[in-house]
Amino acid sequence: MKAKGSNAERELVSMLWGSNFAAIRAAGSGVQKFYSPDVLASNGSKVLAIECKSTKSKYQYFEPQQVDELKKFSEIFKAEPWLAVKFSTEWKFFKIEDLEKTEKAHVATRESEKARVLLDLFSAKPLP
């Protein structure tokens, strides 16, 4: 299970480098005393803090604490918080407010109209 997540994070870092972003993976991000996102990236004008997941399902759940910590980290780091999900072979990117909320989790859905793809995410135009 850990290998699948680590491999997805490495793939995302590679994709970011290919999109003119410098990116690093924060190894062990889920086990440190202090929260850090899975991936940090910047193109010099935009800084991204990204929490990553990989699933074969149509849905991916994020714990509220994890989402809150991403939001807090991003505020301090002056970064845009993003949630990235690799649904089988397809990457989708979500802003926190675009996730569906349940009593126990934030839910990213593969078919969500609010999901963004890599080109949308890193375009120079502001996102709606």
C-alpha cells in the first residue's frame, strides 16, 4: 500500500518537472511529528502544496484532520493547497472547497465536474 502511494507521488513530481515546475516529494510525510504535504512545487510565481492519493475506486476519501493540516501548512508556507488523486491511470486535482463533505471525510470523485487535470491546474490564467 505504501509503495503505491510513493510511486504515485514520484510520478506526480516527474509530471510537475515536465510542466516547468520544480517539485520535491516529502518522504515520510504521513509519519513525521509535524505535518507536511506529500509534494511541494513552484514555478517561481506559484507555490503548490499537494496531498496525493492513488486508488482504483471512483472515490477517494481524505480525513478532515489531513485536509485541515494541509490548509494550515499552505497558509504558513504561502502555497496553494491541492489534493491530487490518481484514479487508476488518470490524475485529477481538487481544491479543498471542491470536495464533497460527509460526516467523516472529504470525498474526491473521479467524475466530479470540479476536478481539474494537469493542464488546467498549472495554466497561467486564474482558476474559477
